Amino acid sequence: MIAQAEAMGADAIVAARYSSSAVTQGAAEVMAYGTAVKFI
């Protein structure tokens, strides 16, 4: 997430959220997302 925000020229990431869910026994899916912002 940080690398993608830097690639877009963002100055910060706000409202970062994490989510996870069980896919199958012994495995889980983890998602992280937020909003990249550019200060003017």
C-alpha cells in the first residue's frame, strides 16, 4: 500500500483499514486499503 501510494506521488495515506476472512482451513485472506492523498 505504501509503495503504491508513493508511486502515485501521494504525501500520506489516510483512513487505512484492514480486513481478513477465512478462505479454507489453515488459510486466510488479508486485505489492507486506504486513501492516498496529495497535499497542495
